Amino acid sequence: MIISAFGAMAQNRVIGKDNDLVWDLPADLQRFKRMTSGHPVIMGRRTYESMGKPLPNRDNLVVTRQKGYSVRGCFVFPTVEAALEWCRKGEAEGRQGFEEVFVIGGGEIWKASWSLLDRLYLTIIHRDFEGDAFFPEFDWKEWRESFREDHSDPMPYTYYTLERISRG
Ligand SMILES: NC(=O)c1ccc[n+]([C@@H]2O[C@H](COP(=O)([O-])OP(=O)(O)OC[C@H]3O[C@@H](n4cnc5c(N)ncnc54)[C@H](OP(=O)(O)O)[C@@H]3O)[C@@H](O)[C@H]2O)c1
């Protein structure tokens, strides 16, 4: 099972503000939808609440330390590891799409899962934004770029796919 992160950050690492996104990049959201559909998605409780409803056509796994937290249409786990264990079981049962699972944020959950990630689908927006949630600092030398695509409309941004080559 490949454990991938999927996310977008500004060049100053901002990913969000006031529990919401801070830029409007419809092409990036379309790509997110296309690439994660059919796969389990793992997210922090704050990211779930910022969306307000489960993402369609995906098993939605929400991670929270709150006991008794429950949301209709989502599976709730106390740790990222427990969520991944559930996915591994699904893969062992031959469930479709479970050969790759996506950790879709936000910052706290990427940080908590960092050492477990095999792949990053990272969009970098080449300008600064104001915000209060951040993508984790990481060492690019531990990753190999397998895909890169530059865009300029409506602002300069780049899609990267990075494959883990070492774990520090
Ligand atoms: N740009 C992007 O690609 C992108 C993607 C996703 C989200 N976002 C943005 O990011 C922001 C949200 O990110 P965030 O970092 O504030 O929050 P988050 O990672 O979405 O969720 C944090 C919550 O997850 C739970 N949690 C965190 N670490 C945990 C651990 N080790 N074990 C168990 N539970 C844990 C806690 O829930 P409890 O408090 O319930 O215990 C914590 O409050 C929003 O602004 C959102 O719009 C951006």
C-alpha cells in the first residue's frame, strides 16, 4: 500500500487560514478530485470540519483525539496509524483503490504522518499568502522528483510528485 500526501502550499508554506483555504485554484481542486476518487482519504478533524461533509466516491477517514466524535458518512480514528491499519486491512481484503491511500491534510495530520509517507503530490504556489496553518518543513534531499508541471494561470504554480528515497 502506497501512503501518499496530497496538498497545496504557498511558497511561505501557508496551506490555510481561519480553517479555510486561502486561494482559488479550481484546476488544482479538479486534479485532487480526479486523483483521489476511489481511494481512501485520511484527514484531520479540522480539515473535515472546514469541508463540512464527506468527499464523495471516497472512504473518508477522520483523525481526532476526541473520544465519541462521530460524523455521518466518515470513519473516525484516534491516530493516523489506526486509520492506516484500517486501510491495510481493506487492501488485504482486496478492496479496490486501497493500493494507494491519500493523507489530505491539514498541517497537523501531515506532520503526524510524515515518517510514514511514501509519496507527495504537492502543489506549490509561487507567492506568499497570509495564513495560520502550514505544510511541514521537510528535506527535499530525502525525495526524488518523478513529475513536475508548471502553470501560470491564474497565478504561477507547479505540480510536483515526489517519491521518498530515504527517511532521514
Ligand atoms: N492547502 C491544502 O492542500 C489544504 C489541505 C487540507 C487542509 N487545508 C487547510 O489546513 C487547515 C487545517 O489544518 P490544521 O493543521 O489546522 O488541522 P488538521 O490537521 O486538519 O486537523 C487537526 C486536528 O486533527 C487531530 N489531530 C492532529 N494530530 C493528531 C494526532 N497525532 N493524533 C490524533 N488526532 C490528531 C486533532 O483533532 P481534535 O482537536 O479533534 O483532537 C487536531 O485538532 C485549514 O485552514 C484547511 O483549510 C489546506
